[in-house]
Amino acid sequence: MNLLESSIEFVKNKLAGVDPGHDWSHTERVLKLARHIQQSEQKGDLEIIELAVVFHDIADSKFHDGDEDKGGNIAFNFLAEEGYPPEKAASIRDIINNMSFRHGFEIKDEQSIEFQIVQDADRLDAMGAIGIARAFSYGGFKQREMYNPDIPPEDYADTEAYRRSTAPTLNHFYEKLFRLTDLMNTETGRSIAKDRHNYMLAFVDRFKDEWEGKL
Ligand code: ADP
Ligand code: NI
């Protein structure tokens, strides 16, 4: 087994039984997207990108007491034990620790191209048909209403306000998902995002029509 394969084994075991929004299939889809972006852009170190993707959701902070650095450290320790060079393991740790949406609210310093590609790939899996499914899956897990026309979407001042929100799932489209296209780092990511964005817009329009009883 090479390093990528043993990392995949390790992470698959760790992710067994987690919610369907963050299970291994999410990581597999992000891996495909990230490889596609890397190939199309012809930028970034593929090995770093692949390993960062494999470990990126290993300890999602929403489910681990908000300790945002834990995932990167798990990855670093595993890779170091496998004999991977510490500088490279450290760059993977940094990608993972900077990935969370909490940091997405803050203005970030210029990030490495590897970070940018992994982030685009992860964000793309929150869009389109899969993104819609993940949003309602998350909303169900949190026992949120699907939609409530009396509760308008909000512009959260900071991450804590966003985390405290118990707003209906449809608000999440305005509060986060429709913003992702403009946040894409790469041209390849942006072009896939536009397509997925339009699909979500059509979905939300139709959802509201059906909600109001249009036939
Ligand atoms: P990431 O994609 O960076 O792991 P999150 O962990 O915040 O982002 O979200 C994981 C999935 O859950 C995404 O598909 C996201 O859209 C969805 N999600 C997160 N927060 C909400 C929410 N308040 N309502 C509906 N879906 C959500
Ligand atoms: Ni993810």
C-alpha cells in the first residue's frame, strides 16, 4: 500500500458512522473534483492536494467541541509516523486547519495554490444536486424547518452568530450556498460553480412555487 492508500484506509475507518454530509463519499467526491481542478489548471502539487483532501474532514469541528485544529494534527501525526517528510506533513496540516468555514468569514492572507484547489473542491460539493441533498440532510439532523417565509435570511456578523442560528434550511442557500461562486479561487472551480449555482437557483424557485401551491 502506498501512502495515499494507507491514508484512505485510516480516514475511512475514522469516518465510519458519521453523518451523510461528511461521510467518506463526500471525501471521495472532493478528491475527484480536486484532481480535476489540478489537472485543468496545471497548478499545485497533486500529492499534497490528494492527501489534504483525504484528511480534510477527519475531525469536523462542529462535531468535535469546536476544536478547529484537531483534524490537521491527526493528519500530521499519521503522516509523520508513515515517514512522510515533516515539512510536507506540516503544509497538509495547515491546509486542513485553514479550511473550516469559520476562517471563511475572515479575510485570509494569500493561501497556497494547493489550499485554493482543496477549498474549491470542498465548496463545490456543497453546491448543485449534492449540495441540496447535504443541506437538507444537515437540516434534518439539526431538526430545522425546511422553509419558513416569515424568517428571512440573515447576514451574520461573525461565525458565532452563524453557528447559533437555527434558521430554516432554505435560508442556508442565501446565507452561504449562493455566495460560494464568488468565493471560488480557480477559474475551473468558478466555471463548475456557476453551473451548480444555476441548478440551485432553479431548485429554490421551484421549491417556493410548490410551497405556495402552484401546480
Ligand atoms: P464544509 O463543506 O466546509 O465541510 P460545513 O461543515 O459547514 O462545510 O457543512 C457541511 C455541509 O452541511 C454542507 O453541505 C453545508 O451546506 C451543510 N450545512 C452547513 N450548515 C448548514 C445549515 N445551517 N443548514 C443547512 N445545511 C448546512
Ligand atoms: Ni468537506
